Amino acid sequence: MDMTALYRISYGMYIVGAMDGQRPVGCVINTCMQITAEPVTLAISVNKDNYTHAVIEKTGLFGISVLSEQTPAPVVSVFGFRSSKEYDKYSVCSHELVQGVPIVQDNTCAGFVCRVKGSHDMGTHTVFFAEVVDAVQGKDLPPMTYEYYHKVIKGKAPAKAPTYQKEVKENQPVSTPSNYVCTVCGYVHEGSLENEPSDYVCPVCGVPKSKFRPA
């Protein structure tokens, strides 16, 4: 079966956020859809390994921030490749609390506050069904699609994404041994890391030099 046919299905790019006590947590998802109008109900898919998943299950409340094409790549990388359990993801962007959940303000098209009404176990992921209890208008910018993220921003899908597939490399030139790649977000550093300072971090996701390996 040619699984590349799945690339024809359209997706968006969103940050789902929740409150772990007084601390905001969140992650990137690409599956969010409206399924009813009365009441307005959304469905989202979240990987069970994401810390945000556990918080949503516990609180039953989450926010959705619709990312625009102007969203900086580091914001997507941090929310997509780092863990809220050990890192304050909201330190890389401005946000506000709307009815108790974090909504990203930087270059977002809209925000929604959602209360979980039900869920379905899908193995690696949970599909949450939630009623929209509040909506926030964002900036008048084109929403970021999954295709735009891949083709323009050159972003990669995290292994936890529902649409993740291992890359198939065909006729790739041999990489220069002196190049190093970030094992967290895939950023390629051209040249050796030896000349970089000890506190050098990945310009995309912010992890230290120890997270790089030869390309």
C-alpha cells in the first residue's frame, strides 16, 4: 500500500494548551476539526506520550491556538519537539489566559477555549471531543497548513504526530561529515561544532550542543 497517498489529506497547525496547576503546558497538533454546530464541538487528536495529554485528561479543559503562516519556526519547534514536563514552552511566545487556559497571541489567527465532553482511545492517540465555550479573534493572517509547514518552513513531523512517517531517502548525496544535525528538531548546523561556544544552543529548538550528532 502506497502510504504517501495520505499526504493528500489536508491538515492545519495548532497549539493545544492546558493548565498544570498554575503552569501552562502545550504541544503542537495537526488534527483539529469542527464536527457539530449546535453546540459548536471540536475534535482533536493528541498523542498519549505528550505531557499535555495527561493534563487535558485531568482537567477536562484546553485551549486551541490556530497558527498563522507568520508563526516563527522556533515556536513550532519548541512546542513540537520539547516536553512541557521539563521546559517552559510559553517562554518563546506571548500568551494570555482565557477562562483558565493558555492561548498563544503571537501571530495566531484565532483561539478557542474547549471543555471535554468525551473521548475515544485510538491506541497511540486519544481523540478528544470538546464543546467550544469561548472564542478569541486573532490576527488577519493566512492559517498555517501542514503542507506550508513542510514545504516553506521545511519543518519535520515529530514522531508523536498522528501523521508521522519515516522519511524515505532516495538518491541523497553523501552528507559532509563536518555537518551536525539536531536530534530534537532536525536543524542542520553547517560545519563543525568545535568552534561554537560551550553554551551554544540549537537556533530552532534551543537544545545544547550535546543533542547534535554528525549528519
